[in-house]
Amino acid sequence: MKKILLFTLIFSGFLLAQDRNNVILDKNNKPILIGEVEISDFQKGPFSIWFDEEYENYQTDSLKMVILKENLNLYKITIVLGTWCPDSRREFPRFIKILQECNYDFGNLSIIAVNRRNNGKFIGAEDLSIKAVPTFIFSVEEVEIGRIEESPKRDNLESDILEILGLE
């Protein structure tokens, strides 16, 4: 019964997202997102299983969040991720939680989902010099000021973001 329910959820999520042409089946016949996507794409179907769990379980660093809340909206952010990638499945929901708690202007956010070859379906992920996913790119007036690749280098995402913004 659980297998039937899981299959139904996965298939219905696949059909819903497929309407926007951003879900494809990988070589193992598993759905992955590709191209320009929205946060709502991760809140349904097979992607919500890992997104929701990681989002709910992540506790932001409250002291660092105070500084981020005051400064993060000054930056445009581009995220390149792979829904097939364990690092993306861990870091992307955490990053979105940070943005939401900062009341980030999501009009300044671009999310590009790529396949295993970092191809984003004509979106230009190749032009972004993506070496690993996820990659979080911070820009001011179309000029990149820094990026986080794969996972935070310091204690957490908040620390890496503050360092990129020159606030720590």
C-alpha cells in the first residue's frame, strides 16, 4: 500500500511539474528538475519529501541571522542545484529557510536546476562556471561578489554568507 501511495505521489508531482516542462526522467527513470525553477516546485511531488524534511529540521544561527536580515536584500542570488545531488538536497532547503527568515525579496532570486552534466536546459548554467552543485552565487549590479560551492566552508551557511558579504 505504501509503495502504491508513494508511486502515486511521485507520478502526480511529475505530471504537475511536467506541465511547465521542468521535470525529466534521468537515466534511472527518476524524476529530476531541470531549467529555471521556483521554490514551489520543491514543495510538491517527489521533491517535497527531502525538501520539507531538511527545511523543517534546520535551525538557523539566530545571532548571524540578525545581521543577515539587515543586509541580504541588497544582493541578487543565483542558485544552481541538482535535485539528484545529496549536497543540493541538504543545502538548498537550508538556504531557502535562511532567505525566508530574512524576508528576502524572492524577485531577486534565480534557481536553476541542472542534470548530472550541469546542463540547465538552455538557461546558461555553463556560463556560470559551475564546478559543483549546489552553487549559491551572490551578485551586486550583475557583478559576482562571491559564491558557496557544494557545502559551507565554515561553520554553516550563515557564516559563509556573512563572509561573502564582508560582514564577518
